[in-house]
Amino acid sequence: MVSEKFEGTVSDSYRIDGPLTVYEVSAFRRELLDYVNAREGVLLDLEGITDCDTAGVQLLFAATRAVVESGKKINVSHIPETVQQAAARIGLDAESFLSNA
């Protein structure tokens, strides 16, 4: 799992590259949640996710929910097919829950 943080003038962009599966989630969870909780506005770029399972979907859902519940803004871009398929396996529509974050 490789993540890149791009500091910007309007908001921060956080790009996730590589797999987001049960094997990566535990190591990545704290970093992602700390990152989104420390900012007023976040752009979460998912384009680089190459593999995703339900654990990855749960992490994305938890991160977006934490931001929304704190009253902050989050935008999610480039939701790949692998994330959409993993979300569908647990009865979620990734476009809906990530796009309406």
C-alpha cells in the first residue's frame, strides 16, 4: 500500500495506490483516519487502488463517515471498479456512499 499526500491551497489530496484488502487495512487504517481527521477539507483519490475487498470498503466508509460526522468536507474521486464490486458484495453502492460523503 502506497499513499501519497499532496498539500494544496484549497484542500489536501490523498491518493491511495495499490491494494486495499484485509492484508493492508490494519496497517493503513490509523494513517488514513489521522489524515482525514486533521484537515478541514480532503480530496480522497482512489484511482490507484488495484484490488479491494470488503475490509477496504469498510475502511473507506469509516473514513468518510468520520469526516462527515465531524462537520468537515470530503470529496472522493476516481472510484475504481474493484471498489464498486467489493461494495456490491456487502450490499452497498460505492458511488452513492462515497460520492455523497
